[in-house]
Amino acid sequence: MDQKIVLEASGISKSFPGVKALSNVSFALRKGEIHALMGENGAGKSTLIKVLTGVHERDEGEIRLSGRVISPKSPQEAQALGISTVYQEVNLCPNLTVAENIFIGRHPRKRGLIDWETMNRESERLLDRLELDVDVRQPLSHYSVAVQQMVAIARAVDISNGILILDEPTSSLDASEVSSLFKVMRKLKQEGLGIVFVTHFLDQVYEVTDRITVLRNGEYVGTYETEQLTKTELVSHMIGREWNETDAKAGAAKEIPTGGEIFLTAGSLGKRGSLHPIDLHIRKGEVLGLAGLLGSGRTELAKLIFGIDKADEGTLTISGEQLADMYPQKAIQKGLGFTPEDRKVAGIVGELTIRENIVLALQARKGLFSYIPLRKQKEITQHYIDLLRIKTPSGEQKIDNLSGGNQQKVILARWLATQPKLLILDEPTRGIDVGSKAEIRKLILDLAATGISILIISAELEEIVQCASRIIVLRDRIKIGEVSGESMRENVIMEMIAKGAEVYGDSDGIGA
Amino acid sequence: MAILTALAHRLVKQKLIWPLLAIAALFLFNLIVIPEFYRMEWKDGHLYGNLIDILKNGSPLIIIAIGMTLVIAKEGIDISVGSVLAISGALAVMLLDSYPLWAVIGAGLTVGLLCGLWNGMLVALLGIQPMVATLILLTIGRGIAQLITGGQVLTTSDEAFQFIGKGHLLGLPFPIFIALGVFLLTYLFKTRTAFGLFLEAAGGNKTASAYAGIRPKVIFMTAYAITGVCAGIAGIIISSNVASADANNAGLWIELDAILAVVIGGTSMRGGRFYLGGTIAGTLFIQALTTSIYSLGVEPSSILLVKAIVVIIVCLIQSDVFRQSFILSKKKVAQR
Ligand SMILES: Nc1ncnc2c1ncn2[C@@H]1O[C@H](COP(=O)(O)OP(=O)(O)OP(=O)(O)O)[C@@H](O)[C@H]1O
Ligand SMILES: [Mg+2]
């Protein structure tokens, strides 16, 4: 194996007001390796990447590229040096087409004009490589977060030259996309690229990476050969104390309420072009899972129930009352809560503080004139910062300054604060570290035990199986079945989804 | 020393500091160049002087800028305020002949409200670009005001009405109290109800706020409605001050000063956070600048130019990017 070091950072420190994000961190990337960067939420992974690529100016330390000291001032400069990066918060232009997004800033030209044909053809070829079948002429906003993430990756892969950095690229991808991404990563590695890969999925780390560097609280813990490090050791390094997997799974003893009163019923609820009419009911204190691949209609169903999208057929009944028309305000009045999958677009209000983000939904329910006193707001905020272990110097910090996983926790806090009767969780643990993930799953079960109903959507089948007492399986926007009790196993569900193909014919791609 | 720099850093972060510094610099300049600028006089139980003039003449602008702050927080803009002001003033003076004062004031405010709702409807409900939507009322507004005045400058000699713009209370011009009242009301509305939170959330991220159960459209309508009422109030003050209604010239270009005041006050045109205190400081700066230029005796024809230059300087100093590159280049020089 080629041991040549292409990118080396040493003694890197970086502080933000009130936070020491990195202190004396070292990191070395070899040629032709896939190197995982691991750590809890807020450990400093993204900050390190941003320092390496010139988004943030470092306070101390040195960066060397193939032995030569570099000091990029902007991502563009880093790119020119051959470091191409997909940041955690994907920065694309939703109203440009997929192809334009891939070629933005470097459009192919013909006689001075943009050569659309070449651009589109090249984009198709690139996405083909990632086994992604989308219309590159469509605006990007037309597609799901997962597709957008793949487009960002395709772009980065295309411009990469020596080094590719991927910050949580797989957080919203399905198993199949992940495997095509890994195929490409392995190929690039063969070609001699050095790849930095951040993820909270341990399995993925063991599947593709060669070495692992662990950060904790902004400090360098160590670098290890992936093969020689067990999962338990890895997580123990990350959290700084002994950890074993059974601990995390404990508390998953769930009760299965069957006699509970029905809280919500959907009767042939559907919307043309988005979801085939579907029947479902949720009991009080029940955790109902929605499984299916990307674009199978999971999120669409959640949006119909919460009234973000308007159903064009079917009925929705909550606590025995049939509702003629649904919109988020009403849903909240009826005791619903909804954490959306797209944190940046539909979740956080970046400019506001953690406190303001947390009280937003509760205040919306109370209305304009029953303003929650500041003291009370602070109390609520502190309560959830402690409960969910949100890593921040104070509740008055701008939410934009939090790490991705901690932002996700704030959105969860927003809805917990409303003390909902039914909580719809669309990818609630996206981007959340191993330890907190287990805690949140436990929290979900605890909530259910107090009589709150939960509708959970997750690309991680394991998560759904662990939390839910019943699972509805969707495919191609159709409900293809339901599992509960004994048959509620990952392989059973996968099989159902696969078989669905035979029953319902070919899928129409993972678009939309 | 460390404490001092930390304090300096904190202050720099405060949006309010820039307009206040600008005012201080301007006053310092005046102190050196035109010391008589600060002369105050006590005549017939009233206080007179440039400083009082700034407050008095700035009152309509303050009121309009307060409304403007709200729509800019929404990532919007309202360029029709000058025209709305003209309509309200014209209506008030016209009605004065045959109706009691309270009805006249009520009519002025109501027409402002209606104009605001109209703008709000175009922007929030129909999704028209704020600049284009309010352009409609900007152009036809003056026409409507013309219709009301019958194409002439209406005058009035109603004493009670004139008190609004010309009267004194506790030795100070009455409009100052109106501006103070509008500020306090808006400030209370922002901080004692959830309106501030909702507007900042909806202005910052409309989709996310809708998911959280806020109705951005209602919030935006409200912001435009308040702006309309503010323009209505300003219209009454201005027409009362000159005891006449001039459909063509009342409040001409005031929207530009108001937008400028808001931006100098630290509210971003991209929406989100808004700073009412900053807006007041911004308005006072602009008004003080205008008054100073007049007392300097600058040629009327070049007044706008001087104003533009000063405003450009203030905006540049305010810009993080500019400040940083400036500081950086200074550091580099120091290193050499
Ligand atoms: N712009 C900023 N201003 C202030 N603090 C920041 C800023 N960016 C990051 N931080 C803080 O620095 C710390 C490290 O954040 P970072 O985003 O690097 O974490 P991370 O390891 O990527 O976590 P995650 O797994 O959640 O993405 C966090 O405590 C975060 O709050
Ligand atoms: Mg991160």
C-alpha cells in the first residue's frame, strides 16, 4: 500500500466565541486511502474540514499538501489546489437544473456560449457512474434531499484532483445509493485519490474505510487502522468512556399497546402524483413505523397528515373528529407535531437562537398574544438542552452555529416542547451520533409509554424495527403491507419491498 | 487591555453602535465647523434650535421607517409609503371642512391601513415581488391623491388640526410625541407579543416557520398593514404641519430615506432579525445629516450628492466584508 501522505494538518486550533472547537488537532491523509473522521456531535469534524478547506481561518497550526505548506483562504482556492469537498450542509442552487448545479462555475462553452448539450450529456454520464437515474434538465428542487446529496457528490467527484472530502454524505441515502457511492469511492481510491469520509454509521465505516481518526471535544484522540479497531473500542474512543453495544440497545423493551384507543385514522388518504390512497390508524401510545425506499411515499404521507400538502381524496379523523381540511396550524392545535427530514430548509431558522427555535411551535400553538415570558422560554430551553444533551455554550447561541447533529436535536426539542399527542418523526436521528441515537430511540419509547403516539420514518430499518410496534411498508407510493410482532424483522421488510417489484411492476426510479 | 478588546468586539457586534457612531461623528464635525449649530432658544414657552428641528422634522420619517423595518424584516420592501402618505394627508385636509377632527384622523389612518392591506395582499397572497407590488401604489397613489385634492394644493386653517404637526407639548413639538408613541407601541408589539418572534422566524425561513405552525402570510399581511397605518399617520402630521395637502410633493422620496434608515440601523434587506432602535438611530442620523448640510449652506443642488457620499461611507464601514478586508490589509502592511 502506498504510504505517501498527501494532506497533513498539525497542531490545528480553532475557537469560536465561547467554544473551543478544535485544539491542537492533527490529521494525516494518505494517498489512495479512505479515511474516516469520527466523533460525537460537536466533536469538531466539520470544523476541521472547514479549516482544511479555507472556510474558516485557523487560529493555529499548519496544513501541508504533499509536503508543501498551504493556506487556502476559500473553498475555491482549496479546490484549485485539488481538494474538493461536499460540506455537511449541501450548498446547491435549488432553482437551477441538476446539470447546471454540477457544472456551476465551470460551464462548458462553445463559441463563448454555454454548451448545454455537452453539459447535460456530461452530467448524465457522471450521475450514471453513481447509478442515479434523474432528468438532469429538471430543476434540482424537483428532487429529494437524497438526490440533491448525490448531485453534490457527483459534482465533487468530478472536480476532485487528489483529495475528496465528504462530510456525512450518506446521512439521507438508502442502502442502494450508499453502495453505489462506495463503489465509486473505492474506484477513486484505486486511482490514488485520498478520501476523507465522515459518518455516524459504524457499519459504513467498517465497510469502506482503511483508517479512522477520532476526535473528542475538539481534541485529537488517535488514528487507527480500521481492521485493528473493534466497534466497541471505536465508540469508547469517541465518547471517552467504556461502551458496549448491548447498553445502547437496553431500554428497548417496548410494550405493544393493542387495546389503546385509536387516535388518528386516515381513510383512503391520497394525493394525485404524490401518494396512492392509503388506510392507516394510530393508537394512543403506539409507535407506528413507515418503511420503504426513498421516494416510496413515506414523507409524502407524513406531509398529508400534517397538512403541509393538501390531500385530494380520503378522510382524516383525529380523536373521533373528521377534519375537512388540514394545515399545519390546525394539526398543531389537534396535538400533532412533525420533525421534517430536511433540516435546513424546513427545520431550523438559522438566524434565530436555540431558544427561539425551540419555543417556535409552542408559541405558534398558543397564538400571537399569549407570549411565553422570557424566563419561561429560558427554562424550557435549558430543560431540553439538558435532556437531549445539546452541545452549546448557551441557549442564546445562534442555531446556525451548532453542529449538524445538535441542530437536529433542537428541532426535536421544538416539538417535544409542544407536548404533542402524535409526533411524526421523519428521520429523527439523521446526523446524530451513536450515543445520542440510542438515547433518542429510548426517548421515543419512553414517550410512547406515556401515551403519546409516534409515527416514525427512517431510512434505517434497524431504527424502525427497534422502535415501532407495527410497521407499514410502502413502495412506489403504495402501501404494500404491514408487519407487526414476530414478522417485524429487517429481512422480512426488505423482502417485502423487493417482492413489491414483482407485484407492482417496475419502479419509476428514485426521483421526486 | 484584553477586557477592552473583548468589550470593543462585543460593541462592534451590536448593530446599534454604527448609526450611533455615525451620529456622534456628525455632531463632532458640526461642533468644530459650525458651532452655532447647537444654539438653543427658549421662546414663548417653546424650545427652538437645530437639535429640536431634527427631532421634529424627523418624526414623519421615524414613523415611516418603523413600518419599513417590519416589511424589510419580511425580506420585503414598501416603496409606496410616500404616495400613501400623500393620500392620507389629502383625504384628511379635504374632509376637514365637513367632519370633526377625530373622524378626519380616523379616515387618514383607515386609508393607510387599506393601502397597507392592498400591498400585503399583492405580496403575501398573490406572491408578487414586493418591489413590483408596491410600485403599483407608488404610481397610482399620487394619482388618487390628485383626485382627492382636485389637482390643487388644498389648504386649511383648522387650529386643532394644525396642532398635530405644529403644536407644542411640554415645550417640545408635538410630532415628537407621536413618533415616540408609535415607536413604543411597535416595540411593545414586538417584545410583549409573539409578533417579533413570528416575523423574524417567517422572514428568516418561511418554509420552516410554516412547518412550525406559523402562518407567514398572515404575519406578512400584518407587517404591510402596520406600514400602511404608519404612512397614514405621517401623512396627517405632514399636512398638518404645512396646513395644506400637496398631492404631488408631500413625502416625495421619503421611502428612500426610510429604507436607508432601516439599513443603517442594522436590519438586513435579506430579512430576519430587525432592530427598531437601530432604525430610530438611522433615521436621526439621516435627518441630522440633512439639517447639517442645510446649516453648512451647501448649494441646494449638491445636497443630494453630499448626502449620498456620507451614506456610502456609513454603509461601507458597516459592512463586515469591507471592514475585514480593510483590517486585513492594514495587518499585512504592519507585518512588512
Ligand atoms: N460558526 C460557528 N460559530 C460558533 N460555534 C461554532 C461554529 N461552527 C461550529 N461551532 C461549534 O464548534 C463545535 C464543533 O462543531 P462541528 O460542526 O465541527 O461538529 P461536528 O463534529 O461536525 O458535529 P456533527 O456530527 O453534529 O456534525 C460545536 O460545539 C459547534 O457548536
Ligand atoms: Mg458536522
